[in-house]
Amino acid sequence: MPRKQLQTLSEPMYYILLVLIEEQNGVDIMKRVLEISNERVKVGAGTLYTLLGKFEKEGIINSTKRAGRKCWYIITAKGREILQTEYDRLNAMIDNGKILKL
Amino acid sequence: MKKYEINPYPRWRTYELEAYLMKKAAKGWKLTDIFGKILIFQKEEPSACEYAVRLFTPKSIRQIEEYQELCESSGWKPITWTDNLQILEKTDPSAIAIDTDEEILLIELKKIRFNSVWKGLLATFIACVFYMVLFLYAGGMLFYTLDLLMALMGIMYVASKIADIIQCFVLLNRVKKEMRIKSVNSNIKIVWNICYVWYRRIIITIGGLLFLSFFVDAVFMGIKGGLFYARNYIVIFIMWIVMLLIMIMIAINGKERVYHARKVKFPLWAYSIYQLVMCSMILFMPGVTENPVENLYTPNMWGYNSTTKDYDSATYESSLIGNMGEYMYVGYGLMDNDTILEQSTSDYKLQIYNTRINILLDRLKHNETKTCTFTYLYELRGVKIFQLDGYIKGYEKQEKGNGYGYDKYYYLEYKNGFCIFRFDKYAGDITDKQVIEGLVDKLEQNAN
């Protein structure tokens, strides 16, 4: 059963929003995601293109400026809220995991 | 050296096409372009090229530009596109895949697929509802505006498609410029793309119009003769056979899911049900003239042609009795010397009526009297007048008029033969009796 969209974030979604706390363009987003995830999470151009369109449509991010073929984005208040919720959820999962004393 | 091949895969099977292109490159044939379904390869040294085939659905020029930038920056060079299929080649060996999130990809593909299907389904549904409403409730002149409305719908449909194509033309031109794709011949490519889009649009439009025209006959209004009906029935029959063949092919090829793209599966059962529903809707949709299914299985639907007067062995030649005042009534019967008494009004309508009456006569001939009830009314100047009811299965007598439901059939028996006629009460205030009197006058004139 597929997860309901944007109810919980996938890894690429989470990292893209995280990166967009600062204003970034598409190419920088890809690099930054790779950087902050220690090259663990990779976001392809197709995926990023789709997600940016989706996020913008949902009001999670805003485009701020354009220069040539590049476009810059930043997270909105709604986006921050979603990101925070996801962060809390992940923390809760980690806390819950502690009972296993791994 | 160049090589042209037909793309062996449907649009949705992008993985297979990717693999195929890579296999060709390994054999020394590198993809340089794609025109519609034609793949163009250039002979080069065998190499391990990596391709990505994506469904390309540009929404705005800004997104296209950005996407182009993203692809190039991440080591993927767009080689070519056609219609909505885009092919990219990996230029940086360390480049990450174009699509890294399968879930997102799946959602996008489903969305694209859904968008391509729902419009057709909605259009069919609206057409059916529209038809049903008019068929059941519209009476009188309103019913006769149906042809006009449906013709208008057809024109609007075509117009909308033309608008789509113009939009597509503009967009493709822009895409072409913005994406700076080097093709063999950019002008030819644009023209080809436009033609390809046109081709698809026209096929869809003509298909839709043919189906519509069969039921409404508006498009072919004024075209008379047997060929008129033959053509429609043949078209329907062929299309029906094609649909059946498709379903058989699907059934045979059961393991292969139809319409699958990557992980998007369209289960066989769902596809079969969809096809069945579509077939049923098309074939059983009530038509203005006849239910096509009934006509398909009704013998001698092509009409009669005979000079004999013998009822049992005869086939009959249709004849139009006349058009009296506001009433249009069309007769069918055996006249002296098989003469056509009068030919006026619309031959097109005559064809419609005669098809029905042929069915009725066929049943009479085979003594299927259960479907026909004769009610003796009165005698007028030696002519016995009966009313006919329950003449065609599925067309039960309706109190509420819809132009075809309210019609009455009269059977007139006179010394030289008989006559069946019907008329529609759609205008004027003349009574049935007056019409019958007029008809008897005509018969007497003819006898004299």
C-alpha cells in the first residue's frame, strides 16, 4: 500500500526540504543533499524536477528568483511545519528504538 | 551510415527501450534521433552507452529550462524527444540516475496514465448521459435539434483538438529552442512531431466522430441510399471485431501486463473489464435510429428489392407516401406496379424509417406475431385501418414522446395490397385520422 503523499516524507523529500531552509537552486540542491547526507542520499534530476513542481504546487516551497535557466527556491512556513513534524516523528522513532538497547 | 528502425515498444515500456538502446549501442549503433515511432541509429564504434527514457510532460517553459539545466548538470544529456518521450544519454560515468525515487516515479507515471485515460472516459460518459436524457425526455422539435447539437459537439471536439495541436506546436517550438537539442534536421523534426501529434489526434477524432455519427447520423445527414447504412454498420462491425481481437490478444498474452510502465501495472482483469464496458457502451448505447446490436443480428437489414406482390415470398420496395403539411409520415408497402407515389422530404429520414419497417416486415414474414399486435380501428373507403404496436423489441410503446418513441404504426389493407406507415407527432395540430384520410386519398389517386 503506497504511503499517502506528504503525510510522511521520503528521504529525498526530507533532505530537499532540509536543504531549502536556505535559498538554493536545483543544481545546488542536488549537490547539497549529497553533501549533508555524506553521499548517502542521491537525488536525480528527474526526481528533483518532479518534487520541486509538487512542493511548489502544494505551497511547501516558493520560487524566489530566476537567472538564466536556473531557479531558486526556499521553504515556506507550511514547509517548515511539515519538516518539523517529520523531524519529531523521526526522533520519536529513535526514542522508541532505544527500548531495544541497541 | 544510418539505420532506421521502428520503436518496438509501446510508450510506457521505457525500461525495455532503454535496454534495447544500450544493446544497440553495444553493437555499434548509437541512437541519434527519434521521429515518432522511428528510431534513427548512426554506425559508430561499439560503446557502453547508458540511456534514460522518460515520459516527458513539460508544463511550462520555465520548468523545461530548469529541467534541462538539472539534467545537464547531473551528467545527463538530452539527446532527443518525440511526442512526450524523452531520451537522455549519460555523459558523466559517475552521474546518478535520473530517477532516484521509485515511489515518486510511480506516482508520476500513474498520474500521466490517469490523465490520459480519464478524459476519454469522461467524454464517453457525458455523451451517454446526454443521449439517454434526450432519448428519454426530449420530445417534439427538441429531439430534432439533437442532430444539430451532436454535430455541434463534434465540431467543438475537433476544435478543441485543433487548439491542443496549436498549443502543442507552440510548445514544441519553444522546447526545441530552449532545450537546444541537435537533431538531424530541426525543421523536419518539428514538422514530423507536429504531424505525429496530428496523426494521433486525427485518428482519435475520426474514431470518436465515427462512433458518434453512427448513433446520431448527423454527420452523414443528406447522404442517401443503402451505402449509407452499409458503411455505418461495416465500420461498427469492423471496430467491434478489432476490439474483440485486442481482447483475445490480451487473453493469449496473459502474463504480459498491458499498459505497464516500469512498476506501473495494469492488471489484465481490470483492462479486460474496461474493454468490455467500453464495447458494451458503444454497442448497446441507444441510438437515434436503431440499436446497433439489434440491427447487426437482424436479417435482411440491408433492405428489400423485389417486384413481386406476393407477401409470403416477397421482398418489398420501399416507397415514400408523402409529406403532408407539418406531418412527416413515411409509408412502406406494396403499391400498384411498385410505383413510388411521391418522393419528397428527406431521403435520409426515409432510410431510417424503412430500416425499422423492414425489421417489422421481416417479423411478419416469419410469423413473429408475438412482437406485433394488430388492432383494428375502422374502415375508410374500403381500406381497413389497423394500429400496430410492439413492433420492435426494445422499442416498447411509450406514452411520453421522444420523436421515435411516440410514433405510431398503422397498417392499411386495401384491395391491391397493404401499406404500413408511421408518422411522428412533432409539429402541427393535424389528427391521425386526417393523416390517414390523406393517405387513403393518395392510395386512391394511385389506384386510378
